Amino acid sequence: MTNSPGLCVFDGTPGDRLRFLSLWNDAELTQVDLKLLTSLQKQLPKLCTDLESHTAHRASKFRELYGLVCGSSPVALKDFGGSVV
């Protein structure tokens, strides 16, 4: 397998090819979600500790947490009724 399904030689029907590409796309999306969750899992305990200690940087820690959860898309915050940070 390669990093690009277009470089694979596929011997099947056009319908099978579409299913293959769809599964490949789903696998890539799952991999991105897994990377985000892994990052969140590593950083969340420290962020929670910082938030609970009421540090002077509390607002920036909340923004950092939102950034971890929502990635680089401010639209994700908007979808939940929050303001874009």
C-alpha cells in the first residue's frame, strides 16, 4: 500500500473501486481523529490542573483546550454556540 490510493493497482469493477476509495478515505479520517485524541489525552491532565488552580492565564488555557478539542477550525466552536476564539 502507498500513501495515495491513486498509486495502487486495483483489479476490480468500478463499483468495487469506489468502495475501496471510500474505505481508504474513512481510514484516513479515522487516523486523523486518532492523532487528535492522542494529543488531547497527553495534554488534558496538565490543562485541567492549570484550569483548576485558577492561574492568571486561565482564559488562555481555556482557549488552548478549545484549540485541542476543535483543531484549527473555528467553525467547530461556532457549531456549539460558542464564539470564535
